[in-house]
Amino acid sequence: MLVGLSRSGSDGEALDELAALARAAGAEPVGRIVQARSSPDPTTFVGKGKLGDIHDLVHAKGADAVILDDELSPGQLRNLEERLQVKVLDRTALILDIFALHARSGEGKAQVELAQLNYLLPRLRGWGEAMSRLGGGIGTRGPGETKLEVDRQHIRRRITRLRKDIKELGRSRSVKRAGRERSGIPQIAIAGYTNAGKSTVMNALTDAGTLVADQPFATLDPKARRLQLPGGRRAILSDTVGFVRKLPHDLVEAFKSTLEEVARADLILHVADASALDLGEQMLAVRAVLGEIGAAHLPEVLVLNKWDLIGEAERDRTIRRNPEGVPVSALTGEGVEGLLDRVAASLPRPPVEVTLLVPFDRSDVVPWLYRRGEVVRADTQEDGTLVVARVAAGDVPKVGPFVVDSAPARPRP
């Protein structure tokens, strides 16, 4: 049974998303109840009268769990379970459960377990009774029933250990990232609301073969692939976990090392579902998380994905509201070439401009410049190829023997 509060008087879209999250965790919604009120009841989240309605509907439908569309305090959780006599989950527990289901790498699993334990620690009191009523299913993945019964001291020790493990795994990620940064190849991070089609966009751009699933949070462990851009320039494209409204703070904290991939990128590819009824709200939610991880200042290309799912009138409205967006259907390939052109134009330009005279017997140098930097002009001369190019500062020594002039470039646009 799905339960939510409506602060605006409407009850549709918020619980539609909760229903999708519930299905991604393996639950099947059998009913919904929405109460119109400006703020949650501090004791039971919903009002006393609505609590009676929920109780009656839960038992009439045979529901074995209630999922609420907000995070509950430990007291609210206990009170609801006592009065409803079924398992009660909040939105945070549900999202954590989906992350536990999809985590594949050692780092991903450790990050999810850390977030789960931080969430469960203040809620241990009274949890055992609920666990005994429903020994499996959603809300029990990850740490599991046994670990929830141990004392707080044990859980705190486990949290300390997980933080240490994540820090060590983060060092390995940092070494790999530093290697990519030293290469001078631009870094592009895909970000977006969950289920907006980020993995499909990545596959369309790079033939990466990334898992594509029509459910929230199918991608947890980030993947990086090389991207060939028009004009010969290359970039590294990294996929990331999807964002969502009310993303649990503990989860953002636990995934900080993974999300650093986004914060250290040269460009954000913000993939949005153009067919979503609440497109504007989803985009705001993504940008809020980008701000929380220190990536709000980065240049962004907005990708209006799933363009094939909307009609002409809706296309016109969407473009009027988001004139900076690039319409794309990653599934059909529509607009992908235009997206590559926009990405190539939006990437920050390498900071050093050089003029080189490359002898004809060094035919490897000019293609290397196209891959690593930006070739502004190339003209054939009697004694070689005269090239004006922009390169990373670290690449200047590699082309030093051919330099006839160099100067710092103008500030980045």
C-alpha cells in the first residue's frame, strides 16, 4: 500500500514515482492513499482519521507492507507499525533497498551497506518485531536480519570499517582518474534523473554495451568509455548513478567518492526524459544534487532524451521551455549526430595555443594532435605541415621540438 501527503492538493505524479520505485524493489502496489495536508503529523505522519482508512484498506486488500513517500522518524515508524500491524517502509529505506539490489562492485556494495547502517542505527529499537513478521522481501537486503539484531556498538564498528574500506577503494579510483586527467583527454560525466535513459545515451554515443533496464537505479557502478568527437578530438565519458527527488542524504554521503567523478568532469551531459510529465521538477532535482556535490558550476549540455515518445505539439512546448536542450532519441538514433556536435563545441578548449611546423617524416604528430587537443588550422608548407593547435599544458613538452610559437590561450569561454 502506497501512502503520501499532497501539499498542493494533487495526488498523481508523486505516487507514480513511488510505485515505480516499489516495483524496482520487487513489490507490487495494490492501492494508494493520499492525504492533503501541509505538513506530516509528528506522531504518525498522517492524521488519525486517515490512519484508520489506511488500516482498513491494508487489511481489505491483503497488503503485507505500507510504503510512505517521505522519510519517517524512528518514532513515526514504530507508531505506524504498532497501529497498522504490517511492515512499514519509508521512501529512504525503499531507495536504499533498490541500491542494494543493483550494487555489483565491492565499492558499490560497501557504499550501500554504509548508507543502510547509518539509516538503521537510530531505528533499531522496535525493528525486531517488524522483521519477525516479514522475514524477507524489500527492506531486508544488504545488512540483513542478523546484523540488525546486533547491538549498536557492533554496528558502529562495522560503519567505521566500511568507511575505511571505501576510503581505500576510493584511492584506487583516484589513481585511475588522475591517470585520465594527466592524459589531457577531456572528462565528460553523464548525469540525470533515474530512468531518464543515461545508459542508452552512453551506448548510442560510444557503443559501450552498458546495461539498459526500464527501472530506477539500474546503473550503480560507474563505467568510463572513450568518446570520438567530430573533428577528431577524443573524450572520456562516464556514466553515473541516477538522481531522484528526496535522494537520501546518507546515500549521497556514501557515494561521494563515486560522485566525485561528476564534480571533477570538464562537462556535464545532463540527460532528461523529455516525455516525463514533471520534466522541470526532475531537472531541478538533478541540479540540486549537482550543487550538493560541488558540480553546479560546471558547463552543461542538456539532452532531451526519449524525443520519439512525444508528439509535435509537445515537442514545440518542450523546446520553448528548454531552448538550450538537444532533442535526442538514444533508442532510435535521432539527434545523436547533433548531440556530438554540441558536445564538441561545449567542451572547454585546451589552455595553450601553439604553432608547430611538423616535418613530413613525422606523420604521427598531426593525428596525435587531433586526438589529444584541438587543431585550429593545418596548412601544407614546403618543409612540413604548419599547424595551429590548442593543447593541454602537460602536452606542450611532447610537441616542443616542433614549436615555432606558443602563448597562453585566452580565458576559457
